[in-house]
Amino acid sequence: HDPKTYTALFGNTVRDTPEKVLDADPVTTMRTRQELWDAAVAAAPTTDLQETFVSHMYVDDALGAVVQYLEGAGLLDSTMLLLCFDHGIAAKGHVYEGGNRIMQ
């Protein structure tokens, strides 16, 4: 799973997208990438844990931003949000529950 989370966070700017580079920073309620990284560093003693923490915080902030936008637009009550995620590196290649089932 490359690139590492730190590289993914800081290897591009918030204006970079798969299609093009945006003309301006997107409007968002999310914390900055640096704020997220600083929070992960403060919360976790090792780089591996910091990268795990910042990944979770980024998803949490992104989902929060989507919910906040939908609320502001009056669309939240008529919107279904589905969040799917990878089961994580620890379970890859295993036939045990963590490696082969959809989380509920």
C-alpha cells in the first residue's frame, strides 16, 4: 500500500485532483493536512501508528464535511450515506473473519 500516508498527505496540494489542478483551494470545514498530522503525532508514539491515526482522522473529517454540507443544503434527511473501508493490512490474505467479511 504505497504511498505512505505522510507522502499522500504532503506529496500533493489540496488543489491537485486526478483530472487537473484547481484554480483555488477548495472550501471545506476539514482541518488542514498539517493540523491532522500534528494531532496524529501528538496522539501516537510511533510513525506507523501516526500514519494509521491520521488516516482515520482524515476520513472522519471528510465524512463530517460531507454531512455538514448536506445539512446546510437541506439535503441530509433525504440522503443515504454509505461508508465502505478496507479491512486493513493485518487481515489481508487471511480466510478468517477479519479478512473476508464485510464489516457491519
